[in-house]
Amino acid sequence: MLETVLDPAQPAPGVIVQGATGRAARRHVALMQGYGTPIRAGVSHRTDIAEVAGVPVFADCAAAVAATGARISVIMVPPLSVLAAMREALEAGIELLVTVTEGMPAHDALRAHALVAAAGARWIGASTPGLAVPGRMKLGFLPDIALAPGSLAVWSKSGTLSYECCLRLTRRGVGQSAWIGVGGDAVKGSRFSELVAPFRDHAPTRAVLMIGEIGGTEEEDLAETLQRTPIGKPVHALLAGAAAPEGQMMGHAGAIIDGTTGTLASKSAALTAAGVRVHARIDDLADALAAEHAGECP
């Protein structure tokens, strides 16, 4: 289903929003819909709200999917409710789940990962700002001001850092073919290395920007994958955490350094060895990408 979302030649799949009657969800249903995302229905256990932003609200995913044929769900429920919402979505036939909630318990995320794998579905999250194909659809709350059609695929752990990078790049005429926030949690649905295959033959993508951070081994895993099966396109990287104090846990659950892995030096060395151009500063990154892609977006 991710490949269908990324393919501009394919009709955009229908989307439901679980937890659609929540205050933040109501706002973002309208924003996603305003961007052009085909929101077909909401799901909520509340019985006093029949519609949100003009779309009908159903009591459960099965009814919403049966009525609309939707295959994507954006899940906007409290942390302890995410696992149950994901299970309900998968049982209804949802093929792509985007969970934006922060604070999903790690054991719930492990169970969710197994459920998604068993169903043959794709999960973006937990704790993700979402994903977008500029000019086509957005799933989550990526800021419109930083979105513009182009040929740069953006993969990011950090939401706010990716907002800043994409805003600066769009102002320099560099847009995105797709933007995927994988989230900063240690247990997640899609890791950087798992995005290599879908983007290897993605014609709209001419280059990739990976925005990572200290902690965990996700960036080293990506480097290993690129060494084994090159993506065939330039890959740039920006790593957060150069000024982080040693021995102190950072904000993201995945930002934990273990021995000699997960450090800025180990990630930079592994990525560089895999042919990735690692940038120390956003300004350096913007200059390099502007030289490659200038003039792609207004």
C-alpha cells in the first residue's frame, strides 16, 4: 500500500481517521482534507457526533471500511489505546496504518509490530508526524508551509528538525517526492533500512535525505543495507545530537547510546563508508541540495 501511495499514476487510496472526534483530530481531519487527502470517514466510540469536517463518523473500523472501501488509517487516539485501534484497523482490512501518538508503550509497540507483520500491512509510527506525497496527500500533521512537490525523498526520525530542513529547502526551490517520518521510538513500524526497497525504483525520487540522530543503530543499519543493496541515487544525511552531553538520555525513546554504537561518530563513519554524504549543519545541507535540485518548486 505504501507503494500505491507513492505512485502518482495510481488513484489515491481512501483514508479513515480513528479517534476523529478528538479535539486535535477534528482539526487535522480538516487540514488533511484541505490538502487534498481523500478522507472518507472517521471512527469514534462517541455517539453524539455524526460527522467531522463533512465526513461521516462510524462506530468502528469494520463499518467505516465496509461503507467507504478505505485502505489507510490515520490513528489519533491516546497512547494506551493505540494497540487496540491498530488491531481493529487490521481486522477491518486496513493496509497502511499511521500512528501519530507519542508515548505508545514499548510492549504494545512490539505486539503491534507482530500484528502488522502477520497481516502483511505497513505501519508508519509510532510517534510520527506522518507522511506526505506533496501535491497528492498527507497523512498526519506535516506542515503545509514546508511541503512542495519535487524529487527529494525525506526520511526522518525527528519531526521538528525535518520541518526546519524542508522549510529551508522549499525556500531554496527544493521540493519533496515524499516525506516519511519514521518516528523516534526504539520500537517502530518502519525503519530507514526498510524504505530503501520502495524508493529504489521510485521514479519521482532523484535523491534521498535521511535525518537521523544519536542513539540506537537505525542509521548504521541503513548504511549496511545500502552497502549490500545500493539504492542507486544520491543519499544525504543530517544527524542531530552533536552537542548532546555524554551519558545523558535525550528526548526520543530511541536516542540511547550503547557502547560504541549509536554515537555520532559511529553513524557518520558507517554512512560515509556506504557512500552517503553526511552534513554537519543544516546550512551546508541546504547549499548542497540546492545545487542539485534548484528550481524544482516555486
